[in-house]
Amino acid sequence: MASRAPATTGRLLLGFRKWYYNACGFNKLGLMRDDTIHEDGDVKEALRRLPEQVYNDRMFRIKRALDLSMKQQVLPKEHWTKFEEDTHYLEPYLKEVIRERKEREEWQKK
């Protein structure tokens, strides 16, 4: 019985994560999770490092979402971003920017 608990907990957690993802609502506008990250200095630098097509896709999603929001509309359900298809495209760049910044801060302390 104990061996089934982690699998059950994992499925339950995944179910909650999917529910929360849909409850946030950004996916109904065609946005991905990384499209909603607040743009501080680190995020702006990570965005600058994105490949051009990835950046252009992001800008398209954001502009479309702003337009839908102003019209108080959402996309048809078949165009919503699905939990399984939402890639964390910005995360690797952001982690690298943060690592570099922390490294610079450490050097400046010396």
C-alpha cells in the first residue's frame, strides 16, 4: 500500500497543477506561463537573449492577448494553450542571467 502512495500523490499533484493552470486564465488568451513573468532587469536580459523566432512568437501571443482582453473575449477552446504544451521557453535563459548576475555580485564583494 505504501508504494502506491507516491504515485497517487503524484497524480493528485499533477491534477491540481492542471486545474490551477486553467484557473489562472492566461491560457484562455493563448498565453504561456513564461509570457506572464514580471519583466524585471533579469527577465529583460533573458528576453534579449531569446532566439528571434521565439521572441516574435511571444510578442504575437502578448499582443493577441491584449487585444482579446480589451474586447473582453477569450480564444475558442481549441486554441487555448494546453498545460502539456506550455513550454518554459524563458526559464533556461533566465536561470543563466541570474547565475551570471550572482557571480558578478560575488566578484564585486571581493
